[in-house]
Amino acid sequence: QVRLVESGGGSVQAGGSLRLSCAASIYGYCRNVMSWYRQAPTKEREFVSSINRDGNTRYADSVKGRFTISQDNAKRTVYLQMNSLKPDDTAMYYCKTEACDYWGQGTQVTVSS
């Protein structure tokens, strides 16, 4: 059974940091590319970052230089280190396995000014 479980969200002030985790009970090709997305109230869900098996990464322009995606293959966990957080980063953050189109339940990040 595929499971993606996000954790690490919370409330911080602008300029603060959080590290999100996505524990992924997935195997095989489903694990090829793992991504983070976010959705703010009244907005469309948007891509944040992704990482493939080889460690190649992609970022949305809005988070480049502030967020870092990484993975621990032994733990089947993907991380999103978020630094210099801004109020515009406030959203529900979701983990996704791109190849198999599975989503986690999300973890809330709230950044106050």
C-alpha cells in the first residue's frame, strides 16, 4: 500500500526556518521522482520542488535560494528545508510521487509577518 506522510509543518515568523519530511512507503518506479507542492487558500496548487533518484533537483523560482530538497533513500524520506520564510510561503504543503501520482495528506505551514 502506498503511503506518503508529511510532517514538520508549523507556525513561524518571517525569516524563520522549517524542515518538512515526507516518509514514503513506495517502491520501484514510483520512487523515481518525488516532489513538494503547496496550496494557499483561494489559490491553485503549485509546484515547489522535486528530486529524482540521482539527486537532481528542481525548484520553483519563488523558492530558489531559500528552499532545499533532499532525500534519505535508506529511510525512504524526502525533506524540504525552508529558510528565510515569507508570509507568501503560507500554505498547505504536499508530498507527491510523480510517477504514480500519489499525494500525501499535507502539512500546514504558516508564516507571520
